[in-house]
Amino acid sequence: MNARTWVRPLLIVVVIAAWLAIGGAGGQTFGKLSDVQENDSAAFLPSSAESTEAAQAHAEFAPTDAVPVLLVVEGGASDVPTVQSFVDEALDAPLEGDPESRTVGDVILTGPGGETPQAIPSEDGEAILVTMSIDADVFAQSVGEESFAEVFVTTLRDAWTEAETGLDGYVTGPAGLVADLSAAFAGIDGILLLVALAVVLVILLIVYRSPVLPFLVLSTSMIALTGAIILVYALAVADVITLNGQSQGIMFILVVGATTDYSLLLVARYREELIRVQSPYTALWTAWRRSLEPIAASAGTVVLGLLVLLLSDLKSNSSLGPAGAIGIVASFFAALTLLPALLLIGGKHARGVFWPAMPRYRGDDAPAEAKHADLSADEREAVTAQLETKAGVWGRVSRMVDGRPRVVWLAAAGGLAALAAFLPTFQSGGLGSRDVFLGEVESITGFEVLEQHFDAGATSPIRVIASEEEADAVLAAVSGIDGVDDAYVLTEAVAAGAPVGAVPNDPPLVIDGRVEVVGITQVAASSVEATEIVQDVRDEVHAIDPGALVGGQAAEQLDTRLTSERDLRVILPTILAVILVVLAFLLRAFVAPVLIMLANVLSFAATMGLAAIVFNHVFDFPGTDPAVPLLAFVFLVALGVDYSIFLMSRAREEALEHGNREGMRRALAVTGGVITSAGIVLAATFAALGVIPLIFLAQIAFIVGVGVLIDTFVVRSLLVPGLVADIGRVSWWPFTRRIAD
């Protein structure tokens, strides 16, 4: 006893100190994650993708890879001198914050004769275009904590504003698009996390009605996040994973949401035990033991589901898998080590963390608990009714489900099926790069002006690498595709920087028996229409030369969509199989896990059907990012099944003592409040992704947020309990003998 008086406090101090050390190290790493981000979609494609192979082949035709920066100005021919004067002066503008003190002119590529960028009027005389190029290696650099794209584009935009030409000009092109994406992702380290934490804090204050406990839970979440950041940053620096802004934001949300959910479950069980047991140490130990299995199963399900993403051919998805899994593991250990230590800081006065609604030890007045065989039917009903009365609204739900289980689960399934009927209307054809933003950004406005007055595809054309023997046939095929304005075979002079047709009788550039055919599209390469043109080009060209490669920016977008569709076919059944095995081990049954999986698949279909309605007719989105269906499935099935795990693990525990029907009643009544709180917290944290102005994150936020609420209020509360109550002991087959009648 004397040993316990000092060992317990010492252990608590050691645990808290260890986690604070992790938090300190992770806090220093927090701001460095943006330095290892890679937001270029081409970097995430597999090496086997046709556009990737085409890019490698194109590098042999154009040894210097350049990234275009476009300044498009709305003005007539008389304004060309004004724009040219601005360009000449802008070349001397210093790059903002550049430690090397470089200017705009220092980093752009000049023509073969040292020519500087020229202002070119459009054929309709209503716009002016200036094209600059930056070496790809320079473009990939960072300037302080910002990307080179942000620094260069911001410098040019600020210079245009200060010039006060009286003309509307827009810095756009691939460089402008990357700069605007980087600016959008800049909010992940700050505003996204602050909004998520603020939302969770409000919910926890309502749930706990305590000024202390919510901050202990949030502190646990933040320290768990810093622990995850240390490992993720190390993996990204070592090039083990390729991290982008989307993956980073989702990882943040996963850690905060999962840690809070696990904490809610542990604290709820701890509160229950404090009523029955006088010692906070004993109460927490009992709560910890009984919470360990469902929390471990929940974390294991999500971790395994995320690790299945390693099967993805898209590096953005395959990297999210381990990054998210690391976050969940950090959440698991923090919720089961750091939070218990924080809860016991007060020692024998530890109940104070619940102040002012502290659970009082009731001793002999605590609800009577007796084994199923020791009570009569009337006595069992009385005890369960008393428990349901204390549970409030969830007690009434429990009685309703138990009273008419078949009606309840059929009604719930029917409602979900009605929403699922709209699933075929979900637009899964992908988005163009220009469609990724929620609001107006300068690069997209510039693309629109560019398409109105110039050959928009000239800056990022379709590039076809074909055999020299089939050059003429391929050129004719590309020229005949609807949407292609012009096509030509790359020559030595053009590859050196000369305009097309400027050198008479210029021979084609031939490398290893292959030539490059360049196709100029009517629309910008960043549009969805451009990907459709690429598909047409591939169909025609492959029929002539099966070994030909079709690449370019639009081809990369097409390959991203095709790879996502392949991932969906491979990963979905794998995740279902993995989760089914976890559920079978947790529940020691086969039927109940199958019921839970079917219910969650129906819930996913219903969520996607509802999303189709909202995206198409309320938000009027132009489409859906190719990764959305896959990631939505992973999160909804892996995370949504958590609430069924929490419910069914408690139902099994109660059923072993009180029988199947009564066990489900008790489990639903007792866990209703805490699981609902956990579902609301997770939905709210994912909803916080909506503060980042990107359609992808807004779509994930809506689908996962709404899907979690459907899982919480329909699947876990009505569908699964109704099914298990209606089917009876068979739900626990083949271990039905251990369940009382």
C-alpha cells in the first residue's frame, strides 16, 4: 500500500513528462511540414502511367524542362507598348524574401538569342499575352517557408498592381495555378486546425458541462498530433512517402477526431465506474480494461483500412495511408496513456476534473447488477427499465427498437436505400486543374481570358511520342481530332526556341527513331474538356502506332482519373475483407460482422446518393475529384464502423450476462450518449476541412461529415440494433451457446 502511494504519482508524472517531450519536439517540427509538401499532380502518378513515360521521352527532345508563367492583359493593340514597358521594368523586380537577392529576370529563361519576353496581341485585338518560362529545377525550390511559385507569382502580381497601368492583367498558367494552390494550402497549418479545435471545444463543453475536462481531451489530441508529425515529417524527408497539402490536412483532422472519440469512450466508462467504485485509480483501471478492446478494434480497423491505400497506384493516396495510420496510432496511445495520467493528476481528488458535475460514489445505492440467471423476468425488466429511464432519450430509443425491431430496421434500411438510388447520378468523371478552387482566384480568371482570345492549349500542349515511320499518319490523326486547333512535328529549330515555321525546310527532330508531334487544343490543358480530347487522341494514335505515348498536362489529369478508377476496383473489396476479419475477432461471431458490413456499405451508398443531390443541385460543382469516391469509402467504412464496434462490443458484454435482446437494449441505452457525441465530434472535425477553399476538401468534408452522422443516428442507433434484436441469438453464431436466452 505504501509503495502504491508513491509509485502511482511517479508513473503519472513520467507519462506526462514523456508526452510533453514528444509534444515539444513535434511542435518544432509542426511548421516544417509545408517544406516537404509536393502538390504537383504529376509527381503522384505511377511510373507506368502513359503520361509519365511520355514526359520521360519528351525530356530527351527538350533537355531543359520549363514551367510557363503567363501574363494575360485585357487590352488592345495600342496597349502593347504599355505592357511591354511593364515587362521590361518587372525583370528588375527583386523576388520577395529571396535570400539570394535574385530578380525576376535572373530566374526566367531567355530565348536562344537572349531575347526577353515579348507582349503579343491576340488576333481579335482584345488581349495581350506575355509568356515567361522558369527552369523546372528552379521552380521546385523553396524560398524560406514559401514555394518558389508563390514568391515569383506574388512578386509579379504586386509589380503589376504597383505599375497602375489602368489595364486588367492576370498572372496565370501552370505557375500561377501552383501559386494559388500553395496559397490555399497555407491555411492547413493554421486556420484549419484552429477551426477544428474550436468546434471540438464547443461540443466538449456541451457534453461534459465542465471547464476542465474538455481542455484535457484537447491537450491529448494536440500532443498526439505532434507525435504523429515527427514520424510523418521524418518519412517525408527520407522520401519514403510523398506528402501533399490534402494529405496533411486530412491527417490533422483524423488525429483530432480519433483522439477525441477514444477519449469520449474512455471518460464515459470512467464516469460509470466512479459511481460504483470509491477509488479513482481503481475506477480508471476498470474503465481502461473495458475500453481497451473496443478502442483497439476501432483504431486497428482504421489503421488497416488506411494501410490498404498502399495498394493505390497514386502516390497521393498511398502516402496518405501510412501518414493517416501513424496519426491513428498516435491517437490510440495518447488516449490510453496520456489522458488517463491527466485524469488522475488530482490523486484521490481526481473526480474534480468533472467539476461541477462530478460523479458521486453511491456505494450501496448504485444500480443493482445481477447475473441473468439470478433474476426473474420481471426483475430483469425492472432493472433494464431503470437503466433506460436514466439514459433519457437513448433509453426511449432503446425501448422503441426493442418493441418493434423489424419495423425499425426495415424503415431505416428503406430510407437509406431511397438515398442510395441517387448514387448513379454522382459525377465521378474528375475535375480539371482549373476547377479545383471554390472561389475566384486570379489564375483561373486568367485562364478564362486566355481561352477567349488565344489558343489556350498552346502553353501546355498535347505531346505525342511516335515512331519516325508513322510521323505523317500520326500528325494527320492528331490534326483531325475535334478540339485540336493545330498540330506539328517538333523540329530542331523549334526545339531550340524558334517559332513554328520560322525556319524553312527545318527537318523533324528524331531521337532513337522517334519524333514528337505537338497538338494545340482549343481549351486550356487544365480543363476537363482537354482530358476528353487527350482520350480521343490516344484512341486514334494507338490504332496507328501501338507504341506511341501521349502526354502533357491534360494527359496527366486523365491518367490520374484512370488510376483512381483502378484503385477503386482493387482497394474497395480489400478494405471490406480486412474490416470483416477485425470485426469477427472482436465480436467472436460471423453473422453480426456481416450484418454490420452490409449496413455500412448501404450507409456509404446512401451518403454518396445524398452527396450527388447536393453537389449537382445545391452547390453546382463542375464535377468530383477522382480521389473522392475512394477516400470517402475508406473513411466512411473504416470510421463509420467504429460506432457499430463501440455499440456491439458493449452489446456482447451485456448479452453474456443478460441475454441478446436485453443486452442490446442496455448497450444502446448506455452507449447512446457517448457514441452520439463521438459521431458529432468526428463529423464536425471533418466539416472543418471546408474552410480550405478547394473543392476536393469541401467534398470530402461534406461526404464524411454527413456519412458519419448517418452512421451515428441511423446505422448504429436503428439499423444494426433492430437487425440484431430481430434475428436474435443467431447474430452471435457460432458462439450462440454463450448468449443467454
